[in-house]
Amino acid sequence: MNCFWILAITLAAQSFELALDEGIRRYWNGEYEATIDVLETACAMDADSGEKLECHKYLAFSHVALGEDNEAVNEFIALLSTDAGYRLDESLVSPKIILRFEGARSDLASSVYDNAKEAYQEQNFDDAVQLFERTMLLDPAHELAHEYAQLCRERIRLSKAPSAIDARELTPAADLPAPRPAAALEDKVYWLTSDIRPPVLLQRVSPQYPRTARLRRTEGSVVVSVVIDKNGLITQSKVIRSATDPLDRAAIDAVMQWQYEPATLNGFPVAVYRIIELSFTLDGS
């Protein structure tokens, strides 16, 4: 690949990251229409799946905030079409958002199941089993999808001559070595997807309420974007919704001391982005 194309790809990736960062910042500042303007453009750019998920997620959040339920469901369907196993953190989003997300998940599960049944009836078992498995990712309680997937696997196995069966098929999945992330990606920072085991908080340091803010009876919440590295340490932090300078500094000082069990991909630790919200209330201090 020549230098021109390498530069073009690098600039495109940087443009997406800047647009995503700006869209998330505007969302947390309550600028929902501006978020949609920025992120609709960003979602049309090339990016990895984790970044696209964040783009669709914050678009959906903004549509919910504006009461645009159909548009929100469409964005959640786009998100789940990219990663059927994706789930929202219910501790970080409102019940209204969860309701729209679950509605989109149910609608997409029904659609994928119908496509799977059609493939099964046409005896296209390879495609059918993938679609039934996708249905199960969307709706783990879908019993018929489980049954049909098993039937498809049996049909596929019976269609193969014994000599054609790969020896790996006879090896329990747990005994197969997990693929290691490519060396070129080991230093990458990931947005969470269903393939990545999230980091687990081990040590939380509460922010110190600044004396000046307490005296002035200042309250507020600060939203911080952080990078949790492969050792479970926060190495980068940035305020994306500000309260006041003293509260912002107190939030950053506290968050930088948090420690996690690192996120993992295929069993190997990776660095990930996280959004953290810290509230400062005088009654709770």
C-alpha cells in the first residue's frame, strides 16, 4: 500500500474519532439535535465495529431524548445488526432508553428468526444455523431457535462423509486454544462489544468535595471519558460534561485512582474506553 493511501486511511480514522468524540460530548451537554447532526455524518464513515456501535448508540439516545421513538428504534436495530449480543448498562441509562432498546431487540429477533425459518425450509442449513444462532444472541430465551439450530447442526453433520469431518469438530471448544488479538491491535483501545469481557471495578476512590464548592453550595455531575489499560489502570481521562472547574478537577483526581480487573478479548487483556458519571450533592456528602 503506498504512502498516499496510508495517509488517507489514517486521516479518515482520525476524522471519525473526532466526530464521535464531539457527538458524545454534545450528547452529555444536552445538545441532542447537534449530536444527531454530528453522528449521522460520522456513521457514514468507515470505522471499526466498536466505534460504529457507539455512534449508533448515542444517535439512538439522542432520538429518545427528543421523543423520536421510531428513529431511536432504527438506530438500535442498526447497532444490534452489527453486534447481536450487545447490551446496554442499565445502571447508566434511563428506563425509557432501555424500553426502546428492548423493543428494537425483540423486533430484530423476530425478523431474523423468520429469515432463519425460511432458510431452513429451503434446506439451506448452513445459513439457517447462523441465523438461528443470531436469534439466540438477540433473544436467549427463544426456545424454538435453540431447537432449530440443533436440528440444523445435525443435518449438516449427517450431510458430511466421515472422512470430510474436520478433526477440530471432534475437539471440545474449551480445549481449543483461544485466538490471540493480532499483534498490530494489541495497543489499540477498544469500545466495548459483546466479544469483549468488560473491566470490573476493584477500587473506587470517592471524589473529595472541593471546599470552595461546598461553601458556595455548588452541586452538579461530571461526565468523564477514560481509557482503562491492559493492567486495569486509568491512563487517560477527559471531561465531556463539565459542572464547574473545581468539581471537574475533583472528579478527574478521583477517577485517575480507580483500579479495574482489565477487559479481555479472547482471554487476553485489552485497553478499553469507558464513560463515568460522578455526582456531587451536598446532601450525600
